[in-house]
Amino acid sequence: MTAVSDTAAPTPEPLLCAAFAADLDAADFRSEPLRSLWGSEADDALARGTREPILRAISGDDGVLATLGRLLVLGMPQPTAAVEAALPQLGVQGLVSLGLATLTEDAVTPTALLRPQSFVDADGIGEWWIASDLDEVALDGALPADHVLGVGGASRTLAEIVMPLEVDRALDLGTGCGIQALLVSRHAASVVATDISARALAYAELNAMLNGARNIEFRLGSMFEPVEGEAFDLIVSNPPFVITPRVDGVPEYEYRDGGLVGDALVEQFVRTAPSYLTAGGAAQLLGNWESRVVESGLDRLSSWVPADVDLWVIQREELSPLGYAELWIRDGGTTPRDAAFTRLLAAWLDDFEERGVSAVGFGYILLRRPANPTATSLRRIERMPQPVSNVGGALRQGLEAHDLLADGLPTTLFTASDVTEARHLLPGNDDPSVIELRQGGGFARTLKVDSALAAFVGACDGDLTVVQIVSALADLFEVPLVDLWADLEPRIRQLVLDGLLHG
């Protein structure tokens, strides 16, 4: 087992957090001012785990922003007098009382990081201050088992895919530093944030206080135990889904390892979550799933969801057992140069071999309890390696399209504003050999279509009904209307589901 942190968890205190926020605001301790202070190249280097460029850029700068940058962003000790000047309302003793630093005679040593985190949602652009444990750079070594992660790649990914919904009650299961609870709190009357780690909950509560979020309740416990018997309109989760060998000598990091074998934690979540949703409520999470010799991972995942629950899975990537093992061994701070790397790699590969794992998929899972229990449920399983944007909005639009089509095609359809058409012609040939419809946003789909469907999409501007357009095309192409309708209707429905057409 990896050692646990040798520093205590933060101690959230409302008045101290308010004073801290006031000092951070007065110092303009935000992403852009910091990036301007030390330069974009140095800022990007920090994201790759290198802080030397920042130190060089602010060498000799004893100003407030530089002091706070070294102390809170990089996790480096700073002179007591400089920190007192930078935090006039909170003071050094206040920082120590919050559990974010220790004090010696002439230096303040941070025990946590605090970094600005920008976000964009339906209300516009905003920014929060997010505290978390010291990272590998600040620790100059591997992470402790109870490490509380800041805003990483998975957190940003989940934030991008959560549907922009106004809800009454929301649940952030496995809240970690609390970033998802903060995001959801902007559009929910109340949020419950849970975690199995008391240390994580302390950071999450501190971050809520720092950023003025007052509608979040924090509860300690595993999976759905803290909310037994309750129901929510929206559940979001970045669960500890990383598949880790359950053998001695392999680190078990609380922020990523759920303590179960293989992908059993994702299976447990997917099987359990629907019973905690209100009618029409949705659950969204990130996850891994194993493909095995006898069954693909996507088929296994689909089998976990009851037939009366909507399921939309988007697999973003798939790794071999070797690639997966190397990724997560490195994530824990162990590199091939370290003596432990080969031993850990062998443990991962043995674990996969024991279950016959051939690949591990990663992606997004959306579950919904239909508001109308008699409606045909959605089953959508997709592989989508291409870059995507505004995924949350595209998912919401896809669910709305599914509900719309339950009553048949709308009378009139419109082409989405981000759809373009590309025609490919052989030299000297006037007839295109390939016609593509391209989606500019959302899932950025590119669909090959024929002349009839392309002409239909081109005519969907609201002037004619669907039937009128198809009738005109039947005359143009000199084919029976019934035959053309039988050919086009299912493909038109698919374009509506894909977001290229809307009612």
C-alpha cells in the first residue's frame, strides 16, 4: 500500500474562507493574470508537470501575485512577511487555521495547492478557486494513497458532457475536490455531494465556501449509501473507475481506484443509478469497461442496463492491456526508470490475463429514467474517436430528438445551422461520386448521403412540409412516392437523432 498523506485535511471555516476569497480577489488571483505574469509557454509547461519555466519567469518578483503563485500554484514555501502582505485579511494564521499551510519562524510552507479554474456554461464564462492536495511536482515524488486530486483531464471532460439542465435536486457521487458539485450548483436548487474520503469532502466543502456556493450538502459514504431512499433529477459522477490489480504491492489511490475487481465499480453504478432517478431524471458518468475474449466491452455494458432505461454510450478510445497498464502506472508517478515499474506492469498484465481481457474502453455513459414508462427506450452505443465540442448540449438535443420522434416525424423539419455539404467529383465528371453532410459542432459527424437525401436536407428551411419535399423529390427523380418514402424515412429519422435536422 502507498503511504497516506502526512498532513491533516483542511478545516473549512466560513469566515476564514470569506476573508481568503477577498484577498484572492484583491490580488486578481485568476488564470489570465497569472498566465500573463509568467507567460503562456511557462503556463503550458506547468500543465505538463514542469515548474522551472515559471520560476525563471518570476525570479526576483516579490509582488503579491508572484508570491501567491509560488505559494499556492506551485506549492513552494514563501517568506512569512511576503505572505502576510499578500493575504492582509486572512493572514498567515488564518491560512494555517484552514489547514492549508504550516508556519515556521520565517517561512510559510503550503500543505495544499489552490489554483484558479475557468469554466464555461450556459450562463457564460466564470472562474473558481479550487484547493487540492500537493501534486507530484510539489511533493517531488509519488502521490500518497489518500491524495485529493485537483481539476484534471477527467474532471474537465465530465464538466463538458454534463447536460445543461435546470433541476431541483442533483447528486455528485464521488465529488473529490468538488468541481462537479460547483458546476451543477449553478443550475440546481440543491446538490448533494458524496465521497468515501473524508479528506476529499473537506476540500470540497472548503472550495464551496471559497466560491460562495451555499446550496451544496456534503455527505460521507460509499457509492449510493449516503442517499439511500432518495431520488434526483440529475446524477453526475467521475467515479474511481480505474481498473487496478487487487494484489499486494500495487498502490490503491482513493481518487481513482474503487477497490473492486476489473470494471465491477462501473457495473455497480450503472445497475444501481436508475433507482435513484426521478421520472425523466438522468445520470452521467465517465467509465472504463473491459472487452473480453468472449464478449465486447460495449455489449457487456449494455447488458447491465434494464430494458426500460434509456442508455447512450459513447466510447472515445480503446487501449490494449499493455497501453492501459502503462498509462495508469505513470499516472501514479512511477516511470520506466523506476525499479517498481516492471513489477507493477507484470501485476497489471497478470490481472488482465486472468479475466481474458483483450482491450479496455473509455468513454461517456448517459442513463435516463423515461418520464413516460410506456415509451420505447433509447439504446445508442457509439464509437466516436473524432474531436467533439459542446457534448452536453448535443446529448440533451439527442434525448429531445428521441422523445420528439416517439410521435413520428414532425410535419416540418429544419436543417441545423452548423451543417454543411461537401461534394466530391472525379475530374471531368459533373455528377458527384461522394456527397457528405458535415456537422460543425457537437459530435462533428460526417455522413455519406445520396442525392435524394442531400436534396431533402437542402430543402428543409420551413417553407415546405416533410411530405411536400419528398413528393417533389419523387417527381424529380421519377420514382414512386411510396418507394422513395420507404427509403428516406428511416434515414431522415436518423438525421434528426444525430442533430443534423430538428423540428
